[in-house]
Amino acid sequence: MKTYRFLCVALCAALAGCVIGEGRCLFIEPVQVTLTGKIHFRDYPAGEGVDHVPVLALDRTAHIYAPAESQSCMPVNDVQLVGWSEFPPDIVEGAHISVHGSLFGAADAHQYTRFLINVGTVVPDAALA
């Protein structure tokens, strides 16, 4: 009987922070993550005109744990890229890229997705192969 209880506790501990069938939950900053997907430059109406915003449409749904918003992991399909002042010339609309940085929740009127990523590095798909 002790072995059964131990196995149950071990299983619960192993699955904590995971979404069954989807993998582990990602954490918000200061934890660094790497996400891959296609970049899209979307236009959103703003008070001063139009915001031209880079958004990464993820290859797979990511699950993000943000304790301030929910006690469980939230599914996310796209994230806005911030902290990226100069786009490399080989990154165009629809390019497949890998982005490394830290996630945080939206808190401003100019943040158009639920979560954003502070970009550290961007690697185009050709460099991933």
C-alpha cells in the first residue's frame, strides 16, 4: 500500500506544471524561453494612427503559467514581439523564426496579445536547419 501511495505522489509531482498531452507550462519573466513560429506584421488602430506590430504565430500552442491571471496554465497561439528595434533584412512577413527571450503579460493599450516576449535573439529558419 505504501508503494501505491508513493507512486501516486510521485506521479502528481511529475505532472505538476504540465498540460497533459501538450507538454510543460512556460513561465513568465525572468525565465527565458524559446518559441518558434511565423512572424506577421499586424496593423492595429491607435489614437495617433496605426500601430505596426510584429506578432509571432506559434507553431504549437504554448501553455503559459501566469499566477496573477490564473492558477492554471493558459493556452496561447500568438505573442507580440517587443524590445526589438531593428529587424534583420532576411525576416519578412511570414518568415519562420525562432525567438529567445522572456514572456510577460500585457498591461498597456499598445500591447495587443495576451502575452508578449522581450526579444533577446531571433534566428531565421534557414539558420535553424
